[in-house]
Amino acid sequence: MSLITEFYRMGTDPLSDDGAMSRAAAIIREGGLVGMPTETVYGLAASALDERAAEKVYAAKGRPSDNPLIVHVAYPEEAEEIAYTSDLFYALAKRFMPGPLTVILPKKSTVPAGVTGGLDTVAVRCPAHPVAHELIRRSGVPIAAPSANRSGSPSPTTAEHVLRDMDGRIEMILDGGPCEIGLESTVIRLTEDGCEILRPGAVTEFMLAEVAGSVSVAKAVIDPALAGDKPLSPGMKYKHYSPNADVVLVDGDDARFADYVRAHITDAEAVASADSSADHFNFCNRLSCGKTANADEASRALFSILREADDRGYTRLYIQLPPAEGRYLALYNRLIRAAGGRIVHIK
């Protein structure tokens, strides 16, 4: 029998919504699930110390149980309860926490194996969104929170996205407005001389290098076929973040991209582009990915665009492939997974 999902619209100050926050914290403590906003995407929150709650998360998402969950804490120091930390962890925390950085650490026995996908490590994050922070604080437990969507589909960046995917599957959704960043956090693991990026996000390789020294990028970030059977991080699966529409990535400059779309698009399909290039696509259906080709703006819009393509019934969505570097790397990473690694090269 399905649940009745409570939906609360909140202000940016969680203390002004005392009843909703208290109710949500009680649900977490009792082993239930809450959709919560973060600065990256909406998370499906559950107690990270309760294996049965983790099972509910996997069931609600339809997520494979070998895909580890990120554990959220209110303050970096609270990582001590669940993981073995290091000086480098605290150096990174001082610079990037609270914020969109997740660090994989050796786990302590306080974290059930069901939360970590059977791995002996745990992914730790300290979110910056005030609602997420307050929910963790009031719950009194670290919170496991993967993205609050059905597994494999585009991540939710609004509470309405969560409601569409999770209505009747979870106890409550806290609406904290649209997510500021729109892509999941950067996930890293620490190495002997620095760190390795397993999933790119708003904290870039250059930013990490200023603190960690040597920074490498896992090969699976660029080529999802190299992720392997047992992912070390969420989002490393070969196909992920996918709409029902077929995503076609086109690798070419602006003119060649427009020419390719003109030659192939049908009335049942659409192109995604910045508003600044709208005149190039006045012959077809177009979805806006922001005013300009700015990486942050395009990243913020990506998952909403993928969902909009399905809402409008488009069978295919053409998107120009961004460069696999700098602030564009996270966008590139999500797009190649949404497309199942298929790229049309027309350079």
C-alpha cells in the first residue's frame, strides 16, 4: 500500500518553519524518508545509521543495492562518528564545506554495510542548504541522501520533480525552492599525494589542487564504460540521468552543430541550446538551457531540460557536447551518461 506523501513549501529560513522541520526530523529518526533540498540537487533523506531505512531508500528509487549512498553531516567534525578522517580531509573541509564536495573515507562500523553498497568506505558530505543543514541537526543522526528520483532518470532540482517521482513512496517532501547548482556534488577519494575525482561537480580539479596538491581525474569520468561492475561513487554507472527521450550528443562547433540538427531533426524531436543561439534553431522545437553558453547556467538547467523533453513527448533531444574540462567537466560527465556514451563527432 502506498504512503500519503506530505508536501511542505518552506522559506529559506528553516527556523521559520518549525513544525515542518520537527515533523521531518521525527520521520528520519523513526526510519522514514524525506525529500530534502540541497544546493546541488534534491536528496532522498534517511538515517545513515539505520540499515532498514537504507533499504527503503533503495526500494523507493528502484536503485541497485551496490550503488553507495552519500552520508550528509551538519558539520565536518561529525564525520568522526562514521569515518576515519585525516589532515587532508579537514584541509578540504575548511575550504569547501559546507558545500558541494563529497569525500570518500574509510568507514567505521557505525555505518551499516547497506548504506555503503558493501564497500569498506563511506562518502561524506556537508551540505550548504539551510534546510538540509537544519534537518540533519534536528534529526540528531547523519543522513544518507542520494538524489530523490527514480534510479537512472534525471536528478530532481525542484520539489515538484521529487513529488512526481516519489509521491506515495516516501513520507514527506520539503520544498526549499529550485537548487542553486543543479548538478550533484564533486566526489573524490584521497590518495597518498592528493586526491582523485570520481564524479565531477562544482568543486573543480583546479580548485581542489589549491588545497590537495596532486589531483587526478578517474578515467570513468570521461569514458563511462570504464566504471566497472562495482562503482566506488554514485553516478559512475554507464547510463545514468537519462530521460525517456533519446539524447544525441553532437561534438562540433556552433555552425556544424546547427547544420547537423537541421539535417536530422523531425517534428517529434527537439534541440537544447542557449537563448543566445536561438536564431540558429528557429526551424525546430527548442528547449532553453539558459541565456548564454555559461557552464554554471547550463549545468543548473540540465536536469530540468531532460525532464521537460519527456513532459513534451519529444522522442529525441539534440545537445551540443561541451568541453571535458574546467567547470564544463561536470556537465560533460552527466551528458555522456544521459546519452549512454554515444557521441556524434562532426569536427
